[in-house]
Amino acid sequence: MSVLRILHLVGSAYNDFYCDLSRLYAQDCLTATAERSHYDFQIAYITPDCQWRFPPSLRREDIADTKPMTLFKAIEFITAQNIDLVLPQMFCIPGMTHYRALFDLLKIPYIGNTPEIMAITAHKARAKAIVEAAGVKVPRGELLCQGDVPTIIPPAIVKPVSSDNSLGMALVKEATEYDAALKQAFEYASEAMVEEFIELGREVRCGLIVKDGELVGLPLEEYLLDPHSKPIRNHADKLQQTDDGNLRFAAKDNIKSWIVDPNDPITQKVQQVAKKCHQALGCRHYSLFDFRIDPKGQPWFLEAGLYCSFAPKSVISSMAKAVGIPLNELLITAINETLGK
């Protein structure tokens, strides 16, 4: 097997938060998959000033010591490297769209979904409309701009239309709480979604991978919630900042989240709905969806999060591991799908 030259596309052209989030996942991926006999990894690191660096590692010191480049110089550098494929690790909207599109222009294949699909799923209302048209149940909702008045009678969920990790999300129990919740949501996006609150039965995430052209459902991940004390997940459940300023994963333990037994009857039911979502959105290589399951056992689509950084703590990696698919095998499967092998 010849050594593949893989470029990790890391950082953020948007802000420092997404830069650190990207670096956190990409560093874990590099550590876990660094089989030099199989891969020759290179790193492209983008900062919010849109400068590019090609550091030898993702240590802060190495990044700081690497000379920044303009986009023009970076393209010259990349095209001289004979890159076989790119592993996108950027989670900001420019990273998910413009930077992936750059590699379409350069005709360098990349693992994961296309910029068009990433743009659609980054706008929660558009993703919802597409899967609803395919027959998937979604909470009734409305899309508001500043100054609009919500018509949904509480309880309701208010969230920015295009932010991740539950930033700016709130549960409104009384109509008097709408103003504060909308003000918070508009801090993260120019539009906000107001959705009917689905009573809690369970909340799960479903991952799918494509193998040999076939969609394969992975075990579900379930989150610890309580109808009274904790009816929804919030930002602190997902990411936390340590004393030294670094980000860390908050939900990656068996207390706040766990892998559901594949024999649980809900697994097959949710996987079937997830496959409808994957196909309706036109996803490729892999996909990941959040569902709320009401007390009657009906899954409701919440949103798509089409990321996999191939780090051990990535959700899809954890799901795959639970059914005996090790990380390197998961990565090879995605590489083969990307390169059409």
C-alpha cells in the first residue's frame, strides 16, 4: 500500500473559539491515526485573520513559530505537495463552505460532505424543511428576524438558526420570557428559530457511514436529560473551558452520554429515519443527526451535524468503536469512499 498524503485542514477563519475547537479535535485525530506506514500527514492551519500556516504539529509553540502565508501563497504551497486528499477539521461556516470549495477548485478530493450540503445543514431551518419534505417528523416552528413576534405558545425552544454546541439556545416556558431568549439568540445569528417543545422521552444522536456504497447505521448515543430538572442540553454539556484557556469535551463520559444497546428497539427506528435524512439532504461518506424521542417513542428531527474529525472522541468514532470498528478502519473506509476505491 502506497503512503497517502493527507492534508488536515484545521483552524477557523471566523473566531478563536472555532480555532481552538478545531485544533482540539484535529490534535486528537493526529495522535490516534499517525501510522506513518499508511499516511503522510500535513497540517494547514487557518487563523481568523485568514492567514495560512503549515506547522509541523498543532502545539501552540509550533503554530506560533510557523510563518503565516496569504491564500495565494498557500495555494502555491499546497499544489506543490501532491496531496492525495484533505481531511476537513474546520467547524466555522467559512471553514465548512468556502474552504471546502477551494479544494473542489483545486481538484483535490476531501472526506465529508460538500460545501452546498454543509451550508444547508448549517442553516437549521433549511435542513428541517428538506427532511420534512421527505416525510420526517420535525417540531412545528417559525423563523424570525429581529422585531418579529413569535406566535408559538410556550413551552418552546428558541435558538439561533446557524450556531452549534447549543450556543444561544433557551427553553421558554412563559411568553414573557421570549424577549430575553430572542435577544440572546440574535447575538449569534441574524435569524432565530422558535420551535414547539417536544416533551422528553429520550434524546439521541444517530450516525451513519457509507461503506462500499451502502448506508450503515451505527449505534445511537443517548444524552442524560430529565423532564423536570434538565429537559434540554445546553452549551456547558458539550464544551467547557479549562483554567489554562483551552477547550475540553464536556460530554465525553458515560455519565452525561452513553452508547445505546444496539438491541434497543429504538435503534432501528431512529436509523431508518436518519437514512431518510441522509438521502434527502444528499449527504456522502457519513452523516450525523440529533433526534428528540417523545414519550410515545416517536423520533423528531432536531438538526444535522455533519462532522467527523476521526478523533477517538468524535461521536461517529465512538459509535463505530462500539460495534467493533476501530478508528483506523473507520478512516480507511472514508478514504476509500472519497477516492472511489
